[in-house]
Amino acid sequence: MTEQWIPNDKQELMSAIEREWILLMAVAEKLTDRQMSSPDEGGWSPRDNLAHLTEWMKVLMGYHMDHRPSHEVLGVSPEAVKDWDFNIINPLLFERNRERSRQGVLDEMMQVYRQLTNKLDSMTFENLMAPRYPDDPEKRPLVLWVLGDTIEHFEEHRKTIEKTVQA
């Protein structure tokens, strides 16, 4: 298992987020309308992948950063998030977004990304390095969830989209 990369300061974090965001958007902007809505073997189109990223940026802000109830942030029943089972949550989010237009998905994604970067800009690096959960025996910092729902998630879905388009 490889060690998790942790930025040395907020500037390094924000630069890394921006770098991966630019790469993701460059891929999305190159796609034709047909490519944007063509599903891969798992049934997800690039548009679906982008809507998914938007949903999880909302989770990052609402649940992890603002500590609001997860079901409220996700707009689902409390039972749907009881065990944080992504095999339950992700299909719900997929169904919610699957009929949306390309432009609607992109517009919301850019708006949510701006909200997230503004929120991160307003935080100190010390806040980001503080434990996400006060009772976490591992004392994992909030920045791990930031990395997971931005840089790592952007990269994962960018690569998925690239692979789908190349197929």
C-alpha cells in the first residue's frame, strides 16, 4: 500500500486541486455531445461521471466540512447512508442525474467547484490538518477527505472518461 500524499501547505493543496481540475475540464471540453452522453460498459457516460463528481464535492462541503447530516446533504433517506455503502449511494445519485443535460451538469459542476474552492480558501491549513472526527482514534485530518473528493476523485473519473472515449 502506498503512503497517502499530504500537502505541505494550503498553497500546495490548492495548486494540486486546480491542476487536476484543469486536466478534468480539458477532457470534458473536448467531448462531443454524443461522446458526453455515450455510456461505458458500466452504463455511465462522461456526463454521469461529472455529475457524480459534483455530488461528492457537495458531500465534502456539507457533510465533512460543515458537519451536516449526510442524508440531508445527499438528499436521500437516512437508511440510504446508514452504512456509507457506495453500492447503494452512487446508484441513487446516478438515477437523480442521468437525464440532465450536458450544459446543466457542467454549469452546476463549475458552480459547486467555485463554492468549494472559496470554502477552502477561507479555511486555514491548520483547520484542514485537524482531525475530521473528534473521536477518530487515528486522528485522520480533514485534508484526507478533501484530497479524496477533489484531486483523487477528479483524476479517477478523468481517466475513466479518457478510457471510455478511446474505446
